[in-house]
Amino acid sequence: MRALLLDPPEEFLAERRRKGADRWDEVWDGVLHMVPPPSGWHQQFGTDLVLVLAPVVKALGMKVSQEMGVFRPGTGERDYRLPDVVVYRMEHFSDRGVEGKAEFVAEVLSPGDESREKFGFYAACGIAEVLIVDPRTREFDLHVLRGEKYFILKDERGAARSSVLGVTFSRVDGPKLRVSTSSGTAEI
């Protein structure tokens, strides 16, 4: 269900903040998007992906976080997204999240979500790669930024190599997402 609430009362917003209901909210160019909590499948997959990527990201001198805000520079609190997984460098980290430049983000799909509608924002922030994954089927697309537009990267076997992370993503029976690194593979 979609709902549009023009000029929500400050009491309503304060109550959402007090109860923690705003945890997954995003603001798109000044418009509040109140997103429902992710499903159990969604949360479980996102957590597993962070655990698999953490050693790789650490070896590259970067950080990985789950559900951290990415803020468009110069917009204050008026334009940010909350990807499911964010890989970033510490020079872009602040108390509120990542300031503009993440290196890689992953969006775990939920029914009716807006993941694919975030590409313009991610491109404007210069995010090199966006992984979109269905947590139930493990179908995925790795989107790579070329200029101002994203292109899907997959080889003839359906695998995609992240140049940011140096890992290869592929879907295997189970279904599972296989993450292959120079030190081995993990399946989630």
C-alpha cells in the first residue's frame, strides 16, 4: 500500500522518531519516504552479505555497514537514501552516515520497494557499483557506473566481478548467492 501524507504534523514525525519507526525512512529531494520494516528474509540476507564482505572490505582499507544513510552533499537532511549494505572509506564517514561517496551499495529487494528508483541518486553521489539482490531467489544484477548511467555487468555464465571489491558474484543452486574472493568462496 502506498500513502501520501502532505505536510505531516510535527507531532506525528516526533512520535515516529520516539518509537524508532523512522529507522528505515529516507528523504528523496525533500520528500519523506516512510518505508516499512524489511522482512525476515531481507534482514537475514543483508546480515549474511555484510559478514561475507567484511574481511574483503577490511583488507581493502574500507568499512562496511548495514542500513547506514548516504547523504547527498550540500543538501543537509533533505536528500538521503538508506541502502541495505554500504561500503565506504572513512574520509566520507560522519556521525549521521556516509557523506555522498560510498564505493559500493547493495539493495536487497522487498515486494513493492523503490530500490531501482534510487539509481539517479546513487549516480549523482558517484557510487561506482550497486548490487540488487532478491533475497528469496538470489537473482542479482551488478550495476556499474559509466559516466552518469549504470549498466548491468554479467558474463556469459551469469557471473559479475566487482572491480571495487575484487569479488565475483554468481547464483548457484539452492538458491544461493556465491561470493568468490582470492581466498575462497562463501554461499549465502
